[in-house]
Amino acid sequence: MTDTPSNSLVERLSARFGGTLTISIARNEVTAELSAADLIAVTTALRDEAPFRFSEMIDLCGVDYLGYGQTEWDTETVSGTGFSRGVEGEAMGRFTWADRPRDVTQPRRFAAVVHLLSIEHNQRIRLRVFCEDDSLPVVPSLTTVWPGANWFEREAFDLYGIIFEGHPDLRRILTDYGFVGHPFRKDFPLIGNVEVRYDPEQKRVVYEPVSIEPRVLVPRVIRDNADLMQAKAEAADNWREN
């Protein structure tokens, strides 16, 4: 194994936490997967212990793996002559978790991802914690370890519906009061559930069922780039003149 900062960090993590962490390196970035039950103990050690000193929590977000690896883009059979690249029925808002494509490699749907920075050692690590229950995704709150996690966890709760157990004030932070659902979940309708308009008779904003139909939002035809073609033509003319 090449002696790099990432490999050195992996060795220290393995020596300290053993099988508690499942560690991988991709693009020289270290990712450690762990269970929700171990999250608080592991993050506290990563923050406080001298070999790590991950004093800064850079980011925390939710992830929904519904439809992981699926796409509405047909990227393998297109041709230069151009035909539709839109594939119906394989992406966000078009199927439920129970009816998801069977070749999805992720067995669990929701996860919380945390990015940490050690200023002392100039190193970074990504932690991923899967929620055990897809119907009620719960992970421990990190506000007791890094108080700055407060708003990040509220955002993940608002957008993904992940419950951060022990959070002091877990409520929505981006969507409107009375908003129904979690808009970053992959089965949330792309067009939303309601639309709003101002009613001059009632003199207020009213909510109504959405009136548009969902469609595949991808280009239907592949076309040559006109600007690039013009540039090539001009370059050829200059070459002939010289």
C-alpha cells in the first residue's frame, strides 16, 4: 500500500475502531460507514483523540437511495443521427420504494452523511450512517458533539424526513409552514402536490391541486453544436488563406 495521508488515516482508524467502521478510499478520499448505534461514540473519539482531532464538522446531509443507479437517460444506444434519450418510468417520482428496480445495490434507503475536517492533521473524512427503518428513518443527533450540526440536521429532516434523535428543536427550515412531504425524497412528485395563485376575490393566496402533467425532462434529439461547427469552418478558412 502506498504511504499516503489517506492510507495513514485508514490505518489509524482500523487500529482504533476495528470492525466498527467499514472503510473505503475513492479518489484519495476516505469514507467510513458505521451503524447509528455507534455514531456518537465514534464521532466523539474522532473529535477528541489526538490521532484524529476532527474538530470541524464541515457538512451533514441526507441521502435517498431510492432508484440508486437508475436513470431516465439512455446513454448506451444513442447515435449521432439523433433519437430520444428519454426513458420513461425509471427515475424520481415514478415508483415507490416497494416497487423499486430490483438491481439496486443499496439494501437500505436513507442515510446521513457527515464530512469532518481535522485542522491539526490537515485531513478529512466522510462518515455514512444508514437508517435501519425505511418507513421511519432515525439516526442520533450530532448536536451534542458539534452544536453547529443543528441547522444541518433540520435541513436533512425537512428535505428527506430523517429524524435526528436528541435534536433540541427539530422542525422544518426551508419549506413553508404546513408543507406536506419531504421534497428531496426520490418518490416525491417532480411537479409537487399543490400549486399556488393569488385569488383576487378572496384577496389571498390559495392552494390548489397541481394542474400540469409530469414528463421526462431530457433532450429528445441530439444536435450538432452550431457554434463549434462555425469555429471549425472559420479555422479551415484561415488555414487556406495562409
